[in-house]
Amino acid sequence: LFIPIVNLLAFVLVPLYAITIGCIGQTYVALLVLRNTTDWGKTLREAIEFLKTDTIGRAIYIVVMMIIGSAGQFAIGIGVFVTAPLAHVALLAGIGEETGLLPATAATAPSGQ
């Protein structure tokens, strides 16, 4: 009985805890940058409230951005200079558009005139 409980803790709960902390941390830092503030308490509460509204969708987006950002680091270390910054910019843009801190960038078709 003890071994299945340990396996549950080691292989299910710990990764979920790590993903949760990663999502809160990434959202927190993105909101600090977007708001250009140092009020960490208010921003942390906003990050948690932001993640509560569409938890699964936003968690998937953040985890995908974290995977993209770290994937290039395994490929000869190029991710430090290319994929990690691009993933962080995409994360800032996504959170900025969702919170209304950045205007949505919709592509417009050429008018043809």
C-alpha cells in the first residue's frame, strides 16, 4: 500500500505541482513586465486570478511556450539565443492580449487600391 502512494506522489502530484508553479511564475513575470511595475503582491494576485478564469487553456498555452523555449536549449544550446526569447515574446504577447495590456494584432487584407 505504501509503494503505490509513493508512486502517486512522485510521478503524478510532483509534476502537477511543478507545472502549476511554472504557470503562475510565467504569468506573474509577464504581468510584471507588461505593467512595468514593482508591486509584486498585487501582480501575484492578478496572475492567480488570471489563471483561474480559463485554467486549462491558459495552462496548456504556457506549458507549450515553456517546452518550445527549452527545446532549443537541447539542440546545441541555440535555444538560449533563438527559441527561448521567441517563446517569451509569444508568452508576453498572448498574456498581453488576454489582459488587454497589449492591443490585439489582427492581420488586415490589402485593399487592392
